Amino acid sequence: MKKLTYLNYLKIIGVLIVLASLVLAAWILYLIFDLPTSYRAENWNIAWIGFDIAMLICLATTAWAILNRRQVAIPGAMVSATFLMIDSWFDAITSQAGLDFKLALASALLVEIPSAIFLFGFGRRAMRQSLINAHRRAGIEVGTVSLFKTKLMIFED
């Protein structure tokens, strides 16, 4: 029996993500044609409060990590930014017409989306700088800092 190497593990994960993406694409097509435009949901308050608590924990953890110069700040910033984008989308889409919608839109455009853009930018810059610093400390010439071109360094070739 062949030993599972990191490279094989990476290939398996990649294939599973491709399959999950295909299933999601099919699900989206189904929803486009079958989902009603309105639906009365139970536990609406619990869903939103739970989401906001998770976003708060993520933002607080990210702030702690940045202030304490920890690497977890990078994924924390990316996840926090994603939370903010999702929150702004659902706040605007599910709000009532009138003042409720105007407030949701203002919050999205003036606070949540700019904060998300800032956090995505921070995460990208911090990841790139971490790559540069790691290469320098290892005595390796920095060929590229493009996150699309740089190979995952946790996997051996």
C-alpha cells in the first residue's frame, strides 16, 4: 500500500474542493429555478445573533492577534472581512423597503464594505511580507511574492 505523501494529500484536497464546487454550482442552479422570493423563517433572531456573535469573536481575535503580532492575524483578517461582506449583503437584501433598507445600505457602504476591503488588504500585505521575511531568514532569494505563483511551502515536492 502506497504511503500518503503531502503532495498526494494536496491533490486529494484539490479534487474534493473541485467536486464540492461542482455540487454547489448545481445547487445554485436548482435554487435559481425553485427558491421562493419570500419565506417565513423560524429562529430568525437566533440566526442573526449567532452570526453576529461569531463575527464579534473573529474580529476580537483578529484585533488581539494584530496587537500581539501573531500570524493568526492573517487568516483572522480574511475571515473577519468575509463575515463583514456577508453581513452587509444579507442586511441589505433582507431589509424592509424604506428606512430599514437605507440604514442597511449606509452601514454596508460606509462601514462594513470599507472595513472588509481594509482587512482583505491587510491580510494580503501581511502574507506577502511574511513570505519575504521567511525567504530572507532562510537565505533564499525572493523570486516572487505573488500569492498565485508562490507554491505552498508546507508540501514537499
